[in-house]
Amino acid sequence: MAIILYQFPISHYCEKARWALDFKGLDFQAQNLMPGMHIKIVRQLAHKTSVPVLDHDGVIVQGSSQIISYLDDTFPERKLTPVNPQEAQQALEWERYLDAEVGVHLRRYVYHTLLEHPKVAIPLLTQGGPWWAKPLFKVTFPKVRKLMRQYMKIDAAGAAESRQRLEAALDRVNEAVAGRHFLVDGAFSRADLTAAALFAPLLMSPKYGLVWPKAMPEPLHSDVARLAGKLAWVESIYNDYR
Ligand SMILES: N[C@@H](CCC(=O)N[C@@H](CS)C(=O)NCC(=O)O)C(=O)O
């Protein structure tokens, strides 16, 4: 059996898939792609250009949520989807909400600062890639940055809106887990995994599989520090289940 995960090491959607594979104790090979250069490779595998994409003995699954569902169906031990249909529905609703509100908005918020600091951004975007990725990326970075800003609608107003939506989502998660351990009561599920994986870039944990900078550039670093008190539950899930 061979499992290949096509991914960006920096991507928090890819972290969802990595975590699900690790949680189930499955051996897999990460095929690290470089943003921009990924398009040709991913198009040959799947309909859209986004990662993560899973290749399990030739069965191709694109999208972090679809990958978790596929892994639960194919390797049912340590299920991440609750067995009770009502709870499964709740977990999937949380995941849809978090993918949209945290996934998209954390990315826009963080990249807005990060892309202005090539010395920090380039090592993060090229990590785990071939030896030539970093020197090549240094040359192509202005173009890649422009495309990333266009594609994710990254500008000051967008980043400010994303920052607000991120904190609102964090508040909603914290309200939901007040007085209990998990988003869907009773057991760790894909809802908790999604919340913790998608917020994880703010924690910069080594378990993410990325060598992080000592500190994020300003004003991101100070702003994230202000959120630290609200990240306690996310951090505890990440520490205990990742
Ligand atoms: N809903 C998708 C979103 C994946 C996604 O947005 N991936 C980004 C990286 S964080 C990507 O591959 N962007 C490049 C592209 O779409 O070509 C999922 O959960 O997998």
C-alpha cells in the first residue's frame, strides 16, 4: 500500500490531512510542492489546483475534508467522524464553518504581513522542496507574491476584515467548548482537529512539521500575542492530540 500526500508544508489545510494520517498511524510520503510550480502537477491529478491531494494506490482524493472522510471510510480505526449521525452532522458543520472562516481568513491575515518580508516568507514557502527551490523562488518571488495577493484578495482592508472574522470564529469556538473538552461533546473529532490545525500557524508548534522563524514579523507578532489568551483551548487540543 502506498499513500502519497501532495502538499505545501506551510498550508494549514495540508496540516489537517497530515494530522488525520498521523492520527490513524498511516505511513505516507509527503510530496512537497512549491506554490506556483504546483499547478501543472496537481492538474494532472485532480480537477482543481489546490492541495492537499491524496493518492492512495491510485485513488485520488482532493481537499482536506474529503481526505478525512476517505480515510475514515477506508481505515475505520480511530474514526474522526462521530459514529452517531447527528453528531457526525455537527462535526461536519463545524468543519465547513472553520474551513471557511478560519482557513481562508487566517491565511489572508498572515500573508498580508508575511509577503512583505521575503527573508521570512521564502524559507517558509520553499521548505521541504528541492535544493533549487529557494534560489529560484528568490527570483520569482515578486511575481508569485503579486499572484498570491490577487488570488487570495490580500490587501490592507481584506486583512483587517479577516482579522476580525478570525477573532469572531475563535470566540465562537471558545464559547462552544466552555465547560467541556470538545466541539462535539464526548470525544475528539474532525471538528476539533480542524479548529486546531487551522489555528496552528498562530501557535508555530514544531509538531506542524515546519521550521518556524523565531518570531513572525511585526505587526503580526504583537497582534498574535494579543490573541494568546484566547488560543488556550486550541493549544491544548494541538498539544494533546497532534
Ligand atoms: N477547501 C480546500 C482548500 C485548500 C486550499 O485552499 N489550498 C491552498 C493552500 S492553503 C492551495 O492549494 N492554493 C493553491 C491553489 O488553489 O492552486 C481544502 O480543504 O483542501
